[in-house]
Amino acid sequence: MTTTEPQPAAKKPTRQHRLSTLLIVFVCVIPCSLAGWWSYCSRTPPSDEDLRARFREHSAQFLRLRSMILEEPAVSSVGDDNVGDFWLDRGEWTTHEPPYRSLTQAEMLQAVGLAQGRYQEYLDLLDAVGAYRVTKRSNGEMTVCIFRSGLVSSGINKNVVYSPHPPPSMVTNTDSYVAGKHKATVYAELGEGWYIEHQRH
């Protein structure tokens, strides 16, 4: 008859081991996270001159984005991390309001009524103009979202917008106007209903 030797009980983490783990978190993980956050928040937006050159070079892509988003029957925003009410979160497309859902990309596109090929065209156009999202409003305005930095309550956005009517707060150069201001939203004309939008909030 064979006997089984009793296995030694697993050792519980000692206080010293727990402190060492916490030290690693504080010394390595948190600084790296803060460094990444600071790098994101401290980025510099493209200058008006850069956006003017980009708009001239890729005017066909901007026009195509305008045409596509304004004719969408069901969604008012399309981007690499957002389509309509869905937002990309850790590999899944989720809704932030009831009914809460978590879907694959294919399921999300089916839910919003957007064909895979059309969504891919959006992504290709956005990549070509250096943007991450395109949105529209019911009054015929649309926005090609170019740059974002900072937090919701404090940050900088810089976009290219189309509006059938001239927006308020028109300036010659948005960079010089916004510099040093705590809050501001101003526009500079690109031509034929297109404008640079510069927000500091």
C-alpha cells in the first residue's frame, strides 16, 4: 500500500512581500501611466498653416467625408473609436446609455445599419486627412475631428468644419488668438464653407 506524502501548505504572502509589490507599483507602474497621460495631454495641435496645407492637399477626401456623413440616415458620428451611440472600449463596442450592449465590430455595424465596406472607407478617408472622427449636426454642419488633448473639463480641440453659414468668432489666425487664453472657441476661414475650429476649454 502506497502512501501519499502530505504537501506543504502554500506560504501566505509576508508583509515584506506585500510591501515590495506595492513599491514596484509606485516606482514603475504609476510613473509610466502618468508619463503616458502627460505625453497625451501635453501634445501640440497642428498650426493653422499646417491645416491649410492639409486641406489643400486632401480636399477631395474632405469633400467625400462631408458627402458621406451628411447622407447617413441613422448615425451622426463615425470614427475609429465611435460609431453613433457605440464606443470602442477594450476591444468591444459598448453603449453608455440603456440599453447597455457590448458587441463585436460586425455586430455593432449591423446594429447601426452601416456596411463594413462603407465603414472601412470612412476609416481610410480619416487616415488620409489625419483625423479620428467625423460628425454632423441636423443643421447641415459637419466636423472632421483632427486633434484632441487634455481632459473633458480642460483641454484643446482643433478641427476642420463645414457650415452652410459663417460661424461666430471669426479670426484671421486661431493660434495667435487662443494662445494664453483659458477658454475660447474661434474659427478661421478655409473657403467655400470650410473653417478651422480651435477650442480651448
